[in-house]
Amino acid sequence: MGARLVALLKPGGGVRPIACGESLRRLAGKVGDDGEFRWVSSAEGAQQGDPLGPFFMAVALQPALQATLNEHPDVFIMAYLDDIHILGPPDKVRAAYDTIVPLLIAAGLELNVPKSTVFCPDGACPEFDDVVDEAGTPMPGAVVPLPGVKVLGIPVGSDQWVADKCVEMALAAGAILPKLARLDDPQVQLLLLRFCAHPRFMHLVRGVPPHLLAHGALAHDNGIQECLQEVAGSPYPLGEEAVALSQLPTRWGGLGLSSAQRLAPAGWLGSWAQVWGKMVVLFPAVRDMLPHLGAPEDTEVGGHPLAAGLTAAMEDVRGARARVVAALGVGHPVPESLRVPEAAPVWGGFGSSQPTRQKELTNYQHGSDWLRFSRRPFVDLTLANANSVGDGDDGEFRWVSSAEGAQQGDPLGPFFMAVALQPALQATLNEHPDVFIMAYLDDIHILGPPDKVRAAYDTIVPLLIAAGLELNVPKSTVFCPDGACPEFEDVVDEAGTPMPGAVVPLPGVKVLGIPVGSDQWVADKCVEMALAAGAILPKLARLDDPQVQLLLLRFCAHPRFMHLVRGVPPHLLAHGALAHDNGIQECLQEVAGSPYPLGEEAVALSQLPTRWGGLGLSSAQRLAPAGWLGSWAQVWGKMVVLFPAVRDMLPHLGAPEDTEVGGHPLAAGLTAAMEDVRGARARVVAALGVGHSVPESLRVPEAAPVWGGFGSSQPTRQKELTNYQHGQAAFAGL
């Protein structure tokens, strides 16, 4: 598949044509200086962005690397695709260089001399001063010594150069932050801050000793917090507590904006643990130099910079872990990932259990910070006692104190809301067993005959007021499919306005974002919601960074409509789904820079999951039957208990002999959806039958029933059913 070429500036000048891995069409379009479109055919090799490109690169390079190692066993070669490093004495490295270059040329790779470097800590490297480019310019580092080089993005060289380079990289990574802070959508700002801006520096935590990273880490952390202050709309710097909270992982109630300073010791130590097993085999001198790393009696090697650095990092981690163990010792509740016995050693043999070490060590640091907050009184921590800042009409900022309740955004706010509401809900149910109550926090729905619902309403309202919640009449609704509901016409607000639906009948209502009402109203509402969700797409297409565009398209714009797939019958969703899919594809065409509509194949590829080579922009039309059917499967077990009439109406749902209930709209809809899924699954099974290779998630025996008992294995059903739809589309693409 082809991909769109994007011209990116190289650090040293020139243009790098990157093919974004969007799999949009077979030929890649490139924009000329005159603004015209031309087709550029890829004649050989693998395009950047091709998911198999790295594999083919590795296959082509392996013989050249192995032959060079066989001929020059005194050097060490590290290679990551075409980023090749030869380590050893200068004369031996030059000999290996003379061997590998012709082998690379034979494989179709030609050395770019100005982009290659030779680094010797002792100064220049005259062994390479005859290696020049076409203009006679020598390889960097051969004549004029270099203070350091970057290896896979990690600076390696003199201490001062590495420290300065880390600061430089922190400032470069932070250059985008002021622009990000000017965006007008906090959700977009936080997504880009966490997943784009923040990681651009954090990889250094794993590769640079903490004492050399210190100034760069400080610059990075300060930049992130200043940006977060702008995102939060505060005219004042964030307080120490707010900063610490933002740096906790999201699983512990933070924002996931980890501090580079805080995690530097654990990150660096964890990286050494993960590679230690191989390092002592490849470099025996390392093992001999550090035989008892971190042991109390280890004093003779403490003077070596590596030993001293690792020991200092280990002490930092030990301190964090000691605070966690102390909390355990007094019975303090801590997250499950921190429950370790006090007797367990911090290291337990340097390098053991490498794959888990880095996460384990950073957990101690995060856990130590988390305990600072969890030790505060429970109510003091969770109830809103902090100040928030408000902006008046005159542009001045004032402090507004939250006197009671839980703040929106408080991770324990929903819990307290549920605790406060539960007694009122249960008391109402006990007194009015003929109604059914659905509640999601303060979104409460009472179902039943109008007179019984009104009686339950009169019971629950005083109970809610006693819990600190007052009914907002204009935002409440009463819906009766038969028309108006006079039982509620006396429920009015302070201005005498009745509750919507009491006097003038409503054609429908939205329940947790899902339209419920007459068929025509639901269908029209779906179209309206598709157009509303798509209103942001033209603005998104005008952004100038394809990576940002695709992130926002996939994680912000696309999901704004897709939740309807799980709650609206496919035949009512059809027109809205079509409008949504068309809007997404038109935006994708703009993002791709194509003057022509995307072809059928490109559209189908973009709608596949990313795990199958697509863009994850699922089609609402395509997934509607599986999404709706899967939702019913997930709730079926509870539905037949709460509403026996549903079970009695659909005793053999989807069975071939089930004809007597086929006329009911629900039965007919579910049966039609099931047939759609059956068809997709049949095509997958047929492909399996002829030996077609399919993703592992589609490997199901032909004899397995599509449903196997409606509602069984509910948690996995929705994904399983949508897999069949995606699988069928994948075969069409292949």
C-alpha cells in the first residue's frame, strides 16, 4: 500500500519525504513547489511507514553485519535498522568499516558521509580523515574532535556535553508548549500534552545518568507545569500539591505527567536491570568491575562513575520503597501494585526479573508520592476544600471557594455522589415497587405508568433535597409515548414554566446520550448528532500537522458519534451513520492532502482496526448490527431478570424455527442484526476453510455457534461480533 508523503525538514537542512503510515492509496502523492500534484511511483525498497519495512531492512542488513563480525571479532557492532555503531579501537573500527561498506552497497545501501560520525573520547580520529564526501568534506569527528554523539536519541560523550545536550533537548521539546496552551479545547490540550509533548523528553530518563540529566529534567518539568497552568486557566503558578498530583499515574488519580527529575533514578536503574543479563555476557569487564553492585560492603568499586551512579540511584529507590514498606507496616492501605513483603530485597540480585524491574522501581517512586496524599484525612482529601479561580466580566480574577460537595474532576466525586444517592433511591424503590429506577450518578430515570411514576417522584424529591440535591425542573423531562403527561403539569420552576413533556408532548428523550422515542424522532436525532459531531471536522482538517490531525480525528472527533452504535437499532441509525462516515472520510481526504475523494479500497482500509493495519476509524454503518447486538448480549442476563416480559417475548431469539416472535420490532431487529453478523462470520469461516491466513482473534471453529445461547459470555461478545465485521472487511482489502 502507498502512503502520503510529507516533507519534513532535516536537522542539518534538506527535506526528508516521510510516508505517513495511513495506508490510503497505492501511489503516494507529493506536492511540488508550484502547488501542483504529481504522482511519484516507489520503484524499489520499502517505503517509510510500511509496517513490513523494518523487517525487510533487518533481513537485508543481517548478512553484512554477520560477515563483518566474523572477519573482525575484536569489534562490537550495535545495529538498529540502518543506525549502525561499531565500537572498538580506532584502527580495528576502521578495518571493520572498510569491510562493511562494500557489503552495504551490495545490499542497496550507500553511506551518507556527512550524516555519519566517528567519535573518540581522546580527540580526533585520523584513521578516518580520508573518508570524505563528493565535495571533499571529511566525516564529522575525523579531523575536528566531537564532544559527543547521539545514539538512538541518547546523548553519549563528555559529562558537560551530555548535560548541555539534555538541556537543549528539553528546550527543543518544550518549544511546542506555548502553542499547545493556546488551543481552545482543554480535552485536546491535555491529550496532546500527555501523549505528544510529554514523551518527547521522557525517553532520556532511561538512558542518561540522573546527575547529568538534572538540569534538562528541571527545564522539562517546569515547561510541562507552565503549560498545564495555562491549560487550567490559572493566572498563578500551580501549587506544590497540584504539581505532585499531576505527576501521579492516571491509575492512581493523577494526570500521568510524570516528573523527569523524580523518575530519573528509577528509570535509569531499571534500564540497567533490563539489559544487565546481556551486558555481563557481551562485556565481561562490566561484571568484573561491579561484582556486588549495591551491597552494603561494596566500597572498593564505589569510586567508578558507573558504580557510584548506580549505587546512588539505588539508594534513592530504596528510600522511596522504605516509605512504602513503612506504610504497609502500620496497616496503611496502598495500591495492589505496591504490596511487597518488607523482607524482600530491593534488588534481589542485580538484573534478575529484568522485564518487570523498571515498572517496579518507578512504582516505588510514584507510591511514595501517592502516600503523601493518602495520609491526609479521608474527607479532607476528597471533599472540595480547595479554591478555584473564576473570571469575571471585567476580566479580573477572583478566588471562589467551594464550600461543600465534591468538585467535578475529583476522582472520588462519583463515589461520594453514589453514596449520597443510594439511600434515596432504595427508599423510593421500597415504597414504590411497581416502578423501575435507573440511575447513573445524578442522571435518574423512573419508568412505569404515569400515576405510579408521579407517586415515586413525590417520594424521591424530598429525599434528594435532604441529600443536598435540588431538582432542576427545566432540565428534567417527562416522556410518555402516548402524548402529554398531565400528572406532572403542576411541577413548575420559579417562573411557572412546567416540566418539559408535561403539557406539550415530547417525541423522545435522550438517556445517557442515546435517543429514545418514536422511530422518526430517533432517526432524525441520529442525523442531527452526526452533523453536530462533524462540525469540528473542517477545523481539524485545517491544522498543519498530520500526526495531530490523525490523533484528534481518531480519539476526539470519531468517538463523538460512535457510542450510538451500541444503543440505537441499526435501521434507525442508518442515515446518521452514513452522514458520520461521510464526514470522517471527507476529513481524512483533507488530512491526506488528496484533491480527489478516497477510493473504496482506501476507505475500507482506514476503517480497519490499527492492529490489522488500518487507521481505527471504524464505520458506524458497518459496525451497527454487531455493536447493537453485542450490547444486548452484554445486558441480556440482567434484562431477563428485571423485565421477564422480554424473556417471554424472545424465548428462542435467532433460532431458525423462531417465526412467531419475528413480528415484534425488537425481535425482528435483533434477528436481522444477528443475520448480518452471521453473514460476516460465514465469510471468515470460509476463508479459514481454504487455508486463508487470518488474525488470531478470528480463529474460531466452524462448528461454534454464532450466539451459543443469547447473552452467554457477555463481556466478550461485543468485541467478538465486531471482529467478524472487521475480519470480513480485511478479506475484502486483501
